[in-house]
Amino acid sequence: MARNKEASEPKTGVAGWNESVGIGSRSSASGSRHGKVVADRKRRIAFLVLLLLVCVASVVCFWPLQERITRGLWLHEGTEVTMAAQAEDGSKPSAEDLSGAVSTISSRLLSANISEYAVKQGGEDSILADFPTSVDAKALAQIACGTGKVELVLFDDIGDADALIKLNAGSKNVPMKEGTYTAFVDKSGIASADVMQSSGMSMLQVTLNDQGKEKLSSVSKELAEDMGSIALVIDGQVVSLATITEENTEGKLLFTSSMTAQEANAAKVVIQGNPLPIKLTYSKDQTCGALVGKTTLFVMVGSMIGLLVVLAVAAFVKFRKLSLVLSGGMVVFTLLMLGLMALASRVNMFTLTIPGVVGGLCATAGTFICLWLITTGFRNRVLDGKSTKGAATSVPQEVLRPVAAPYAFISVASIVFLFMPMPYLRDFGLLWIFGLICGICAVAWYGITLLRLVAMGAVQADPAAWGVAQTDSKPEPSSEDTAS
């Protein structure tokens, strides 16, 4: 009752005058708006500080550049293996068969988790396969480029004396003369193959189907008495041996000798994949130069930095301080892009190739266009009389909406490219996705945040320095300006 009575009593003096003109409520609303502005400013500054820390971490990841981004035949010299090609009847292969063989070999190498390679047609009767010097290029090429004929042979049934001498000496991928051995299981008796790791060794486990399991059970009982061996033969070459110590009724053979991880993965893909349409035989191998080279990479990076400097100067001439949105966004994009590339190279996800460079350049151009549209749109809206705060809020949505659909389409296509057997499409897709992630950070995290931050006071305080000074007419005050 007392509270209601106090509220109903008329106020007099200063309190009554304040109530009549609404000073109390107006000052309260103004204080509320001021508190919200301060909170928004602090939040945006915190976002930019966090982005700065991310950029510093990115620099730590990729510097020094020549020691961080190192994967790819495009940077180092390697070994080029030449495989002579002929049709099954010994005649000259057709262009269609050669093209199909290149595609199949690339698919085998990709499925075997071998990223550093290049396979191409070497003329009308040969295929060239380039590998880094860190692998046994000859052995890898002979497995991956085989027609795909897979057999299991009893070691005691091998009649090639030269091959036996090499095998007993520990040689690997030993070729055998045709007709000097008899297989007890061919590819039709094999169900699957898996690569296993144990104590740093790579092993290939071959699982047989019911047909192969029955044959293995019958021969393993005899082999177990003398600890005999079974040879895995791919395209006439002994790839590895499995020692039999007991009767095998499970239908699983573990080949442990003379195989690296790359060779085991390649053998697995050949066992489970389709055969080649032509026959390839080893011809020669030689050292090949880097397809791009570190020097060219540094020239490309240096050229990009120089281009950014030129664009920054041009943007400053046109936009004055507002160019910080454009040039700063491109700096953020570059730092984050190099950091992602270095991290991916460290975990063997990224190998520098020309298609990848193209994907990265496309993403760079897209980011620049988005930042340019935002900067130009904001400047034009303010010059047309719109408030800085209103322009900073509405312009990003207005200018980015038309480019959202093309970006989404290319991004979906790039994700599809990652799962295709063609490595060049995969390289393009990977760098585009990296660029998309960095572009979102540069445009949304940096560009729009900075634009809305400076629109809250810095632009209004000195329009000329920010390139939005009014010359002939004053902008119409916004509803917020009228209220304040």
C-alpha cells in the first residue's frame, strides 16, 4: 500500500521537471546503449587478438619454409622408371590401353597411400613412373605396374636355379622364368589382403576363400614337418615368402620377408584390384629432376608477397585506412594457408603439385574478391549517406550473398575430388578446401570483425582518413543518432 501510494503521489521541483521531459528514462536508455557498445567493442577486439595468436602459431608451423613444406617430386629430384608396354599378343598397345593403364597404376598407387609419384605415358610403347629417392622405385614400379597376375607357389616347386640362388641370398622381387614353377592357388582362390605392422616390420596377410583354403590345408600339413615356405608371386616375381610351422586350416597366410610398407600396400592393391589391359616390363630407371623445385617454390611465394605489397599500396591509395580490411585480410589468409600446408605436409596429407598450386591460387583470388567487395560496398554505402554502423552491418550480407552459391558448388566438387582415383583432382580439391577455410577466417573472422569495430567510432571521428569523407552533402542521421 505504501509503495502504491508513493507511486501515485505527484513529483514536484527538479524531480517533476525531469519526469516531464523524460530525462531519467532517456539517460537510462543512453547508458544501456553505451554499455552494449563497449561490450561489443571488447568482444571484437578479443576476436582479433585471438586471430593474431592463431596467425603467430601458423608462422611457427611453417617457418623456416624450406624445412616445413618438403613433400613432393615437385620439390626434390627422384627416380624415373621406364616400363615397356605391349599388348597380350605381343603387339603394339593402343593409345586407349595405354591411357587406361596410366589411370589404373595411378589408382593403385593412390590406394596404396603413396602420395609422392607421377605416372605418365612415355610415348607409344612405354609408361614412365616417377618416385622419390626415399623408396625403392624399381621394386615399387614392378609391383604397381604389373598386369595383376597373383599366384601362391610352393618354394620347393620352384625350378629356376638362378631365382633360387637370389632368393636364398635374401633378394626381393626376384623374377622367375616362365614354366619353371607351378602355382597351387591363383587369384581366383584369394579373398582379400591386409597390411599389418609389428615391431616396425610390414607384413602382408593374404586371406583365401573356401577354394583356396582347402588347397592350403592340404599342402600346409606336409610343409609344417620341414618348416617349408610358400612364395607370393605377382606377375612372375617372388614378392615375399611365408614360413609354414603348422597345418593351416584358417586360410590365412602371413608374408613377412623383404617388404617395405609401400611395397606391401602396393601388393595389397594389386591383389584386390583389376588387372591391367596391357603387359608392362621393366626397361630402365634414371634420376629425374624436381618438377618444380624449391627455388621455384620460393620464387612463387616471393612473387605472392610482392603482389600483396602492390595490392596493399593500391588499396591504400583508393581506400586510405579502410585498406586495412583488404590488405590485412590477405596477410591473414597467406599466413594461415602456409601453416595448414606445413601441418598437412608433416602428417603426409599434402604433397605440392601444380594442380594443388592452381587450387590454392583460385582460393586466393576468391578471398581477395570477397574482401574487395566488402570494402568497396562499405565505402559506397557511407558515401551515399548511410550510417557507418548500419553499413558495416548490412554490407557483408549484401555483397557476399551472390558469391555464396558458386563457392558452395566448388567446395562440394572439391570434397568429391578428394575421393577420386585421379591424384591431380585430389590435389586441387585439397588446396581449395584449405583456401576455403583460410578465406573464411580472413573474411569473416578478420575483415568483417575489423570493419564493424572501426565503424563504431574510428571512421566517424576522422572520415577523411578512412576514405569516406562527405564533400557535398551530409549523411542523413541514423535512428540511433537521432535518439542520442
